Amino acid sequence: MAKAKRRRVRDTWKEKSWYTIKTPVAFGDKEIGETPSRDPEFLKGRGVEVTMRELTGDFSKQYIKLKFEVDNVAGDIANTKFTGHKVTTDYVRSMIRRGTSRIDTHVYIKTKDDHKMKLHVLAITTRRSKSSQQKFMRETITELVEKLASERSYEDVIETSVNGRMASEIYHRAKKIYPLKRVEIIKSKVLD
């Protein structure tokens, strides 16, 4: 009876080394995790998602998820770039009540330093509004966001859209058109 030769399986896990992932300088150059990789080139383009609470320690910002992508690797440190953010669906659902209107607006913006982004602005009215009022509100929000973004730098637009200051400015200007309960930038995406 012939013995079957057993092939030796190579353990690729031992070949991998660990890399520390850091946020961009705009987010404080903080350590957000570690990841294994066999080659530093394989890390480029790898996505990382972190909540705002993990970065700042502010528990009230638990619902904001920031998205980063590994941009370059220096030694054992993987530097990232901001690719967008989003608000959790349970938070959005908690804001919407019966008898209110949800007005979603998608705005393509260009910053002062020629960076392109897409923002998803959500406005919630205090009572149900007509479709013509909603259309006018969308047009107003689009104009307002485009104007605010064209006056600011890329880093400033990211900071104000994530921490809620831009949404607050939109709220205070748009509530004159129709009574609003809340305005939130629920999603952003960097296009370039």
C-alpha cells in the first residue's frame, strides 16, 4: 500500500506585519487602529470606519461615522485621507415623527480650493408641508450650501459639515421659509 505524501501548507499569517492606522492632520493625527498586511502596498485603498466618539471622546456624537481610506504608508504607520461620513439610520429615524415632512437634498459642491464633494442634507419640518414648499426648500438649501462651500477651504467644509455647524447655519437661514424642526447633514462623500 502506497503512502500519500502530505503537502506542507505555508502559514501566510506569520509573514504579515502590523501597521498602525492614523487619521489625517485635520482630525488630530490620532491612532484609530491596527491592521495586518504582508506588503505595505496592499494597504493602499483599504477603508476604515470610526465613530466620532472614538476620536473625540464626546458621547453625544456617537451616531456620526467617519470614513477614511489608507493613502500612504511610512514605516509601520498607515496614513489615511477622509473619504466621507454618514449618520446612523436609527438616529435619522428618531428625528422623524408623524405629521412632519422629510426634505432630502443632494448637493454637489466645490470648495474654495477646488475640491469636489457631495453632501446629503436632511431637513425636517415641524408640520406637513406641500410639495411646492418642499421643492422651494430644496432649491434654497442647494443655493445656500453651494454658497457656503465656495467661500470655505476643503478642511473647513469637512469640519463644519461633520460637527454640525454648517447644518446649524442652514437651519437658521432656511427656517424663515418654512418652520423647521431640524436640519442635519446626514452624509458626505469626497469626489476627487
